[in-house]
Amino acid sequence: MASKKSKGKDTKKVQKSDFWESLSKRKKHLFCLAFLFILPVILFYASVLGGQQYMGNDMIQWRAGAESLIEYQEQYDEPAHWATNMFSGMPATTISHPPQIINLDKTLLKFLQFIYPAAEMWILLGGAYLMFILMGAKPLSAVFGAIIIGFSTYIPIIIGAGHNAKFLAYIYIPWLYNGYILLTRSKVNPWLAMFLFAWALTLHLRAYHPQVTYFFLFPLGTLFLYDLAKAIRERKIKPFAIQTGWLVAAAVIAVLVTIQLYWSTLEYSTFSMRGGSELAGNDGLARDYAFAWSQGWGELLTLIIPGAYGGSELYWGPKTFTSGPHYFGALSFLFLTLGVLKSTHKLKWIFLGPGIATLLFSLGENFGALNNTMFAYFPLFDKFRVPEMWLMISVFCFSVPAVFGMDWILDQFKEKKNSIQWKKPVFIASGLAIVIILIGFQFLSFEKPGERENVAEQIASQNEVPVDDPRVSQAVDRYLQNEMIPQREELARADTLRFAVLFFAGVGILFAVGLQKISISIGGMLFCVLLAFDFIRVDQRYMSERSLVSQSVDREQVLERTERPLDQFLMENVKTDDTWEYRVLPMLDNPFNNATPAYFYPSVGGYSGAKLGYYQDLIDEAIFSGPFGVNTGVLNMLNVKYLSAQGAFNIPGFEEVYQGRDGVVMENKNVLPKAWFVDRVETVENQTEILERISQDFNPADVAFVIEEIDDISTEGDKTVSLVRYNANEIELQISADQPGFLVLSEIWYPKGWVSTLNREEIDVIRTNYVLRGFEIPAGDHTLKMKMEPVWYETGKWLARAGTLMLFLILGIGIVRYRKEKGDQSSRQ
């Protein structure tokens, strides 16, 4: 029998070997959160401590497109509702939303902007850690899951690309689950739980990325349906109804606070590309466009072997290109397998199901049997593009069973269960890993679909020989076999080996813990450190160094550095004697996928994934139609006075007016003014026919096409029109006509928000020439005014204020009730 002294020594030895268990819960949580909060500082050192900031391409594009809105705000001290500098005019809400009521995102995050994205990452990691704790996970397992959610490679990729809205919408997702769990699975004060859910949903919605919101409705909706089925099965309908009432009330408050954003979006969506095309006859995105960037079946391997398909520069998958993979991690795969096989946690399947579904959604056109059906019949599925983005949800969902898997095996060790219990699933996971390793080493082709043909065409063109020339085929073989394939193969095999090392290092730690060579807590810590090391090393590959600039540089300075003598020439010459400016077709600068020219002068192009659908039709079918490569009639009616290009060209009515090393500028001598009277109006059956008519050779100064019956107009007598005022919210014209006429205004037709009056009496705005505005003008002197006064702005502002008041009223009630409950408990004690 051991002496008291030896017992004391044994106890001391155990405590020393497993110090973690001697800590209080509070200290464990503090240590875990401290570790998580250090990781973003390591990954984003350049922006947190290095005096730099991330300024991705999308941020620069946004700032360029918002130029006319910012100018108006500075001049008139009110929000602009119409952007005059992109796509010949478009609703401002598609570019920049009106100022939001003060909240966390406008205070704390704005104050901490100088360390972006560290503060946002802390919100994400803290929320993810709490989410797993509320699900019943151990602290170290919760750290493991938070690392997966926060450092999956897609997150630093979107940060570097400047997809700020997507990132900000994502960071509040775990907090939504926290509010939901507290309301439905805890005895926490429901007022405080409701506040948390409402606040998280408010901040998520204010980030404004509807695609992220829609995608995450799938796993959250699955959880709600599970709870509904459970309530019905257990005959607990009343408690479930009460919980649902709290959730609905919280959601209503969040919608009220953000109603301006989504009311304006709902109003605009019918007219946007995502609302369909009149030409195609659909009410959503075109299928080919929506399914661009579909993940390949084999490319799913990049979830655990990031370089299997070339990463980014060496990418050889089915997509046009990619910025990087959605990396899930080698150790994550190990514990996901254990979780799927052995965990008995009821929420495992609730997250695994949506994870698998979204994985299949990411395949897009590569799994048409499922995705074509969803695209055709499931609500709103056809409103979003880039199927690959679904993997963002897959990784999030798979993190949950992975955490449960880690918890399960740590419990096995703690309870000292039979080693066969935990060894068997580890061996199964190892067998799967070996199959994956064999695929990585032996079964990848490393040749991009269609790549051979594309390279052959380039080589044939460069050497001015036919594509079927045998020498071309030989050159293609040499290029692929000696240059591209060896690099791709080297990267894939290196990452396959890396996967093997990390996976079996994890297996080794499991056996070390299982054989009691190291403590359970040390094993858990090693898993977290190894996982963090793995993710950070992979993340660093795909972080765009090009998007890093000094913190002293703002977006305007970045744009101004791109200014060329050609831009200076155009800025000086687009001006008119009136209050408006001519537009430019910047062929030199990828006109319909680049907003930078719009920073300097009005453009018929720009950058937007949600431009007006009928304007996209005009781009696709009319602007470049005709024998000269551009449709001069369409350019004339859009006020395009200048066209920039790499070199001069011969188009009737265009003359070269500038030539430099940066390109040439051609002037359109037949450009029309901002408004003009036409000689005749032709009424046709539908808008599609109008698009066909203007796609042909037509003179917009002579004829206008509409689908409405127009009263007789006269070509006789004098008719004059002058522009008195032209800005983002108001257009005013002075008109004098001896006879009735039809006036065309070179401003894009958009029926929502614009209120048009002739001599203070409302007048119909007639859609003309597919995209422009037309007016029937009687004889006489007139003042035609158009004011942009969207209903959602003023009404929405008051509703947002009411919602904000309700939000913090709930917080107040929750705090009062919490204190009262604490006081009652103290008095009973």
C-alpha cells in the first residue's frame, strides 16, 4: 500500500503532467481565446504591425465607380441616388448604399480599421469558439474548429481580393448560431439571447452580401427544420412555437434596421442582370453565366491537397482561372472522418448534410443532374453565380463533425476505453488517406481541358502556319511536357507528401496520447498548433502581395497614380458648355469589366456583377454590331464622343484627335447632345424587336423606336432643348417647340424612383431605343424636370431608426431582467 507521501508525489506528478486540467473553466477559455487572437496577427502581420493595408482590386473598382456619388455627396451634402459615371447611368444603390445608422460596424470596426482584418478576424474566431462551446465541445476542440472556420484559405483570398462585403458578412455567421442556440437550447435570459441573434443578423445583413446570406440559409434552415421535426416528434410544439416567436421577432428587427438596403435591392432586382433578360426570356441569370467557375469533380481534392490542381498560377482545372483553393486541412480530414464514423452528437448530421449538399452545388455544370434542377426550380438559386463559392459553406459545415470527432476520441482517451474502440476508425481514416495519397501521386493528368488546342492556336498564329502543321503539335508537346506539366506535377506531389506528413503526424499524436506517452491536453494542444501552422502556411501562398499598400495611401491616390496623358486629354474634352459631360467608350481598358476609367470621366462601361439587364443586352447585341466593329448609331445616342483604343482605326464619322504611347483617342463627329427631338417615331411589337432594329444601321437623330402608341408629331417648326441642371438626383431641361414633338433623353431608362414632371404636372417616361428615355412634348415652352426620389430611402430611414431603437430596447430589458434574476438568487441564498 502506498504511503501518504508517495500518494502526494503521484498526485503532484499527474497535475504537473496535465496542468490544463487543473485550470478553471474561465482560465481555459482565456488561454484559448488568447491563442486564437494571436493567429491573425501572425498571418496578417503586414497590416497589423507592418504599416501596410489591404487594398484589393474590388476595393479600387468600387472607389472608381462611386466617384460621381462621392462628388455629389460632397457638393450637396446628401446621398446620390443615381450614378452618372458608369454604364451610361445606373441606380446608385448597386454601387454604394446610403449611410447606415450607427452600430458596431460604424464605430468599433471603423476605429480599428488601421489593423484590418485583425479585428474582424477576432470577431469571427471568438464567435466560432463560442459556437462550439455552446454545442458542448471541449475548449481545445472548439479552438480546433474555430481555426478551420477562420483560416480556411478562401478567407485570406477574399480579403486580398478586396471582397470586403463577403468577408464582413461571413464573420457574423457564428454569432447567428450563438444567438440561435441560446434561444433554443439554453436557459439563458431569452431577451439577451434574442438581442444577440438580432444584433448578429443586423450586422450580417448590413455587410450586404445577399449571396452569403442565401447560401448560409441552407445549414441554418436545416437546423430549424430539425428542431421543428423534433418538437413534433416529442410533442413539444408550444415551447418550439415560443422559441420560433423569439427568432421571428429578432429577424423582423434586423430587417427593419437594414430595410433600406434590401428594399432598394428588391426594387432593383427585377431590372438587373440577376432578374433575367428580356432577350433570353428568363427571370434569372443566364445558365452559362451563373455556372461559370464550377468546381471540377477531381478538383475537390484541393480541399485537402491545396496544390493538386496547380494552386493559382499553375492552375489546370476546368475553371478559367482561380485565385486558390478552399483548403480544409489534413488534420481536419482526420477528425472529420472520426466524427462521421463515431460521434453520437445529434447535430453531426444537421451540419454534415448541408455540407455535402453545398459540396455538390459547387460542382455547378459538372453535376447538371442536380444543379440544373435546382437552377430551374429552387427559389432564388438562379440569382447567384460562381458555384465554387458554395465550398465556403461546405468547409464551415464540415468543421462541426470534425470538432465532434476530436471530442469523441479525446473522451475515449479520458475514459480509458478499449484501444480497439478508437484504433479502428483511425485505421479507416488512414486507409482513406492512403487512397488520397495514391491519387495525388499517380492519377492526375496535369493538363487543363482545352489547353492543348489553345496553345496550338497561339503557336500557329505567332509563326503564321496552319494549326494542323505537325511542327505545331510538336511545339505544343514540348511546351506542356517540359514546362507546364513538370511544375504542376512537382507542386501536386509536394502537397501530397505534405498531406501525408501532417495526417500521419496527427495519427502519431493520437497513438502517443492513447499509449499515455503524452497527456490528453498536450495532444489536443499539439493538434491546434499543428492545424494553425498548416493553415497559415497554405494561406500565405495565396495572399495577394499586390494588394498591400502603405497605410498612408488611400484609394484615390492609388487611382490617381494610374492617370495617363490620354486620361487628362479626355477629362478636358468631355466637358460641355452646359452642366453635363460627354461619355467615353474606353476600348483601351477592358471597358465592361473595369471601373477605373469612370473615375476620370463618364463611361459607357464600368464594373458590376449586377448591372441593368437590358443594358447588358445592349452590350451583348448592339454596341459592337455592324460592319465596322462598333455600332455608330448606338454610340451616337449614348453621347459617346470619344473612343480610346490601342491604335487608330477607320470608322466613318470618327477622327483621331490624340496619339501617344498610352494609346489613341478617336472623336465621334456625329455624337448627339444630351437631349434631342427626332423626326419620327416607330412603334414596334416588343422590346426584343427594338433591340434588333437598333443593332442594325440606324440614325437615332432621325428615328426613335418604342412599343407604345405615340400621338402624331410634327417635323415642322422650331424645336429647341437646353439642359439647365444635370446631377445624380435631378435633371432639368428647358424646351421650346412650335409643334408637338418626341424628345429623346440620353439617360438610361429606369422607372423606379424617378418622378418626371412637365410644367409641374407628372408626365409619362417612355422607354425608347431599348435603353433610353423618351417624352411626348406638346407645342409651347416647357420645363421638364426629373427627380430621383426613391420611396425606400426616406421611409426606410425611419423604419431603420425604429428597428435600431427596438434592438437596444431589447438589450435594456434583457439587462434589467438579468440583474433582477441575479438579485432574486442572492436573496434566496
